[in-house]
Amino acid sequence: MSHLPTTKQLRYFVALEQHGHFGKAAESCFVSQPAFSVAIKELENLLNIQLVDRTNKNVTITSLGRDVARQARVVLRDLEDLVDMAKGNQAPLTGQLKMGVIPTIAPFLLPSLLPALRESYPSLRLYLKEDLTERVYERLMEGELDLILIALPYDLRNVAEMPLFDDHFFLAHHEHSRFSTEQASYATEQLPSDSILLLEDGHCLRDHALAACNIKHADKVSSITATSLLTLVQMVDADLGVTFLPEMAIQSPLLKNTHIKTEPLEPNSYRQIGLVWRKASTRHAEFQMLGDFIRNHYRPV
């Protein structure tokens, strides 16, 4: 049998393709740059192709190199699934588990969830990666994460989804808002133009709010956006507009020491919180157990 690339070589090259820089890629793999460069060169020699165009300042992955990186991700993901299969005979929720979570869930659910999880499953080593939905989904499919905790619906392929609970939206406004003085007049169609503040594109909470809160008139949405829920709350507290906040955020200290009031919306104005993992994963039962734990732990007021 001819010599095959090692998992180390494949992992290093995937990191290089992702970062586009030898130093940053080496750092992400916790290895020195010289050792990293040697591994990439050895991979090129083994495959007898050029994966990288090197200049003094830039690193460019060749067209064939990008194809190799794409296939390397598949190989590494399959190896992860093989390890998962072996772990299937171990006690559930023990050992290492890598979970991605989005920023509009992490600060509101995890502070109370993690201590309870550690108490119930002391042998579980949970590693967390917080990022936008698109990015944690990519890392899931590349095998870097075992499962992700996100808001649904979202366009996902080749995954299993486990809905956990509904997270209802509330309208949030300054207690003396200049946009209205009567609760009834906070209906979306009665709000003035440019009055609805939302997160910037890329946050699924923006799309969920637009859909769940039945915002049909684009002129009602302000062109000014926020990069985080904290910024969004500060903008509403300054009476720059109104917004829609999920229930888990309202239950947190996020609104403490602000002049913001919240109003309930229609019962169907909600996003769904759920766990997602690769359809091919053999840890299906274990992930469902974790989902049940999260569902039973979360108690909306």
C-alpha cells in the first residue's frame, strides 16, 4: 500500500486553507511555524502536487489545493464519526464533547445550565464555541464540533434536529417612548418609519424577529443596526427606537437598571431553541439525553 497522508498533515492543511497564513494556522494547531511548514511540504511531496503558492507576503491555496482541503475535511469528519462510534460503548455524557452555541443564547442559558450539568455529569468535559449560526454549522459539518445549540428554523442539511422549547418574543421600548404613549399603538403597522431596531445581518435573531413578529413593512425597520443584544438594549434605552427581545434575554439581568418596558406579543411570535448534530453521528441517543436535560433545566417565567 502506498503511503497515505497522516491526520496531522490533513488537519494542518485544513487550518492553513482556513486562515490563509502559516503563522496563524500554526498557532491554531498549537505547533511552531517551522514544524507546521515542514508538515505542509511533506504533504505536497507525498501527493506530488503543489497545494500552496508561496510569496514573501502572501499564501495562496491553489485550485487543486482547495479541492484537497475540501476532501480532507470529509476525511477528518469521518474519523471523528469513527471515534464517536467507539465512544458509543462508553457511559453517556462522559469524556469530551464540543458544542457550538450562538451569541443570542449563550449568555442567557449557559450561566445556569453549566453548573447543573457539571453536578449531574461530573465526567463530562464540555468545550464551547460561541459564534454565529452559519459558522457553528460549518464547524459542525467539518467535524470540529459535535453538536450545536441554535435557534430554529434555519436552513440546514444532513443534520438531525431536536427542538427543545419555544422562546417567545416581547416588544421592548423606553418607558416614556417618543414612538407611542399607548400600549395598543405599539402594533407593528402603527409604528413610525425607521422605528424598529434589529441586529445586523448575519444574526439569525434578526430573521426570526422579522418573521415571528410579522414585520411586513420594510420601511418600519431602521437602517441602523446593532452588533449585539447589549448594544440593541442600549439603543432602546436611549429611545432611539423599539425592538423585539426573546424571553430568555428578558429573564436575564440584561434589562436591569434600564428604563425599558416589555409588552407580550401574539402567542405565535417565537423562535425555537434546539440542538443539531450530524445525521451520520452515532451519538444520537447521547445528544437526545443532553437535549432532555436542557429542556428540563430551562424554566421560562
